Amino acid sequence: MLSCFHSVGLPNRSLLEAIDLVAGAGYQAIELNAETLPWAPAHIKPETDTKTRQSVIDACKAHGLGIPAIGAHVPMVGPDERERKAAIAYVNGCTDVAWEMRSPVVHILSGPLGGGVDREEAWRWFRAAVEETTAYAVSRNLHLGIEAIAGHLFCGTDDYHRLRKELPGVPFKVNYDPSHLQVQGENPRRVIDELGDLIVHVHLKDGSGRFPNFKFPPLGKGDINFADLADGLRKAGYADAMSVEYEAQVFGYHESEAQILRDGKAFYESL
């Protein structure tokens, strides 16, 4: 498996600066953040200009860094139909960026259920969005992965199973983030044991507590048994990126960029 760092963990850096830091810390790859968060801007977007895109490609090539995934996270089940269509267009635009950058995976989330929106109707919206964005990814010879997120419509292992049953023949994949499963009281190993053939990307992020009272602390300071998960991934034949996703600063942890990068890589190497 490959060492990787998610650029969301360096929110105060430009993407080119992040590439330099990740390479300097000895990682093999960098995951690109295309999600706008309250604490982190998107490092790449569909509207990112051609010159900037090429500079990213050139910088990664110069450092020997792969780009295993782009996180195209945008809410997809809001009540406004125009916003839902715009979300699909955004994901497909990220897929175009991924194709240009030779990144094999684009991953999405559902977003939370909006007030006044019927759950089953929102599920139908998301199912249709997955079908459309997966088809577009396949047309580019890429994978479209889904990440289950605590507090969102699509939040757990059973949702993967339901969608797989309802979309036979639609080859969506799994972006595996055990932290969101852990803080919902799920056994994160379930996804590996039951859906290991669908996993195309993995996030290394710890979790503790129970949603909505939870934390994503630094790796090794939460409740996840990563050694067991790594063993399961190897048995499932997974050999791609293990992407350190650092968001602990949101939960009151204060660590330097150097420490975040160093500790993340050391944790990866311990598995």
C-alpha cells in the first residue's frame, strides 16, 4: 500500500506548497482536496485554470508523487433541484480534472438530509446522482467512489449494500473512511469484510466518541484498531493509497505542519 497525504490537512498552504511539503516528508502520493470546508478551502476545482493545473501536474511529476484521488465533496441531496444539478456538474468537472491529472479515483458524499426533505425522496436523488456521475467517470476510465459520512443521508455500511442492490450493473466504488463508521458505533471492519472488492481508496483518520458528540483526533489517539483494518485490507487484496486525512485541529488539537506530516507517515509505516 502507498503512503499518501490528503491536502485538506494543509489548509493554509497553496497546493504547490502542499506538494513540496508532502514530498519533503517522504510520502509517495498526495490526495487533492476539491471540497470547500469552513476551515479549509478547495485546493483544486473544475474551474481551476489550465496553467495552474499543469503546474500541479509538473510539480507532482518532479517530486515523483502520485495523485491517487480527488475528493469532490459537495452536498448532493439539497431541496433545490438547480443546486443538485450543479453538484453533479461539479463532480463531473472534478472527474475531468482527475482524468487530466491521471488520478484514478474521484470520490463523493451525499451531504446531510435537508430540513423538510423526505428521506426516501432524497435517497432517490442521490441514487440518480451516483448513477450519472459513475457513468461519467467510467467514460473517462476512472472510478467513482462514495464515502459514508456521519450525519449524512448516506452514512454507513448498510447504505453501500442498499445502493449496490438498487443499482445493479452500476460500478460505483467505496472510498473507505473508517472514522465516520467508528463514531456512529459501527464496526469499521464490516466494509472491508463485506465490500472489500469495491474499495478503491482509503483514508487514515481516527475517531472517538459517538455522533454527534465525537472527535477526529490525531492518528493513534482515537478508538480505531488500524492494525486490524490494515490486515483486512491486505487480505482483501487492497494495494493502493492509504491517505492520511488530518482534521484534528477542528477538535482542539494544535500541531505543527511538520508534526502532522511526520506523525502521519510514521503511523502509516507502523501498519
